Amino acid sequence: MLPDSAAPAVAVRDLVKRFPRAVAVTGISFDLRRGEVLGVVGPNGAGKTTTLKVLAGLLHPTSGAARVGGFVPHARDPRFLKMITLVMGQKQQLLWDLPPSETYAMNRAIYDEPRAEADATVASLVELLEIGDLVNKPTRQLSLGERMKCELVAALLHKPRVLFLDEPTIGLDVAMQAKMREFVRGYNERTGATVLLTSHYMDDVVALCPRVVVIDHGRLIYDGDLKELVRRVRPDKRVTIRLAQPAAREALEKLGTIVSADGVQVILSVPGARLAGVVRDALAALPVVDLTVEDPPLEEVMQELFRGVPKETRGDARAPA
């Protein structure tokens, strides 16, 4: 079956995946437009990686349907395999005792890429990722961050149009995580590739994914705008105030719930409806040097969502948008 250019890049309908001792995915449905970046989030064991493996053709669905670029993934049509890639932060395809350049040569042959074209792609990715001569060192001598960069070159050598990224920044330091996010965002913008990302690092999701699908115990409990999810689950705002000198606790408690108070820096939780008044009162009553307003951290939003807080607190966040 040839892909339909008007069809979604990824279409999932009532997907179910059962294993002998557990049901990993139960009735999940969602679409992903071409060129879109979608985050799939949920606690450990929620079914995120299972969903990605089904979409990449590594697992057969028990029931339901999945299409990627118009293809049935588990049929593993060569045209389908050439249009996707799967990067798993806890797995690697690089040959351990050989330099990454050898893996690139092998992948070029596997994907039947013309040598000149593949060499140009590798050279471009090596420059973008700033890995230079690292591709000629044995993989076992590379740091985790260096290996993950080299993994991306191997995964993108055939210029895939759909990227499945499963925890691509796991184990990396903060600076390397930021560089990886920047690269993924740039690749999406340059090529129009569709990206489906799972991550436990909420910074990855905030930086890359305007839309999220939330899975819990194998079920889809939210599909929609990330900011809207935050608003539904935690409608309060975080107000961070830097003071010229410490203020009395009583004065701070009049403004909102104190999240932390460390000398001249105070963080308050304030209901959204009271925000304007709280900012006005703070500026009038306190020696404010700086004041910022942000949404609650996404980690807290997810923790609250998966705790099953009362409906009146979280709105209808568990109903798909």
C-alpha cells in the first residue's frame, strides 16, 4: 500500500497489546500530523515504549490498528522501514569495538543509500552535532553523551521522515540534554520530519512538544495542548519574588501559599484568579527587586495527575481533549 500524502503521518485506532502476564496497552487512539512533534508521557509501565515498538513494527498489536505513513508497521514493508527510525536511549546500534563510522557504512549498505549521498548526510550531521573525529574512535571509548550523538547520526543517515524517540536524553547531563533537544528541534524544522517522543525528563517535553498524549496503565487519559493540561490539573501560578531584604512570613502568607522562602527569594503558589491582585499587593508592600510568574513545574503536574486527585481539583484532565 502506497502512503497517502493527505493521511496523518501516524494513525492509531483502538490499539491493544497484551502479553502473557499483562495488558500493556488498552484501546489507545490518536493521530499525528506530518511534521508535528508529539510527546507521549506517563509513569513507568504505562505503555509508552510498547506503543512506540508497535508503531516501529517491532511488536504486533493484539487488536486495533496502527498506520505510519499509510503502512502497517508490523508488515515491515521495506518502504516503511526506510521512512522511519527508532532511537532508544537505553539501547544502541553502534558496534561496540568499532568506530561509529563503521556502523554508518553498514547502515548505508542496509538502506541502499548512494555512497556520495550518505557521506554528505553523515558529514552534515557530524557538523551539526559537533562530534568531529569522534566518529573514528572505538565506540567503547566514547562517553554516554558522545555515543548518543553518534547514535543519532546512525539513526538519521537514511533521512527518515518519521522519528520515534524513546528516552533519547536518558542518563545525559543537563548541558548535553539541552544540546540534544536543540538538535531534534532543528532537525524537525529543517526537514519537516514527524517526531514522536517519550521522556521522563519534563524539560524535553516542554521544549519540544506543544501537544502531548498522556498514558496511564495502558490507557490514554489525555490528548491535547500541553499548556491546557497544566491549566486543568494545576490552575495555580508560581510567583517567584526576589527581595532587597527578607520579609516577614506573615506578610508573605497574605499573598499566597509559600512554596519556599530562602532569605531574599520567595516562591508562592497563587490561584490564577487572584494573580493580578497578588502581584499588585506584592509590589506595593514588599521591597521587590524582581518578580516572575510561571506555570507550576510539569513534574508536579504529572505527579498530581497520576495520583488521581479529586475531579474538582484537576478539572476534566482525564478526559481526552
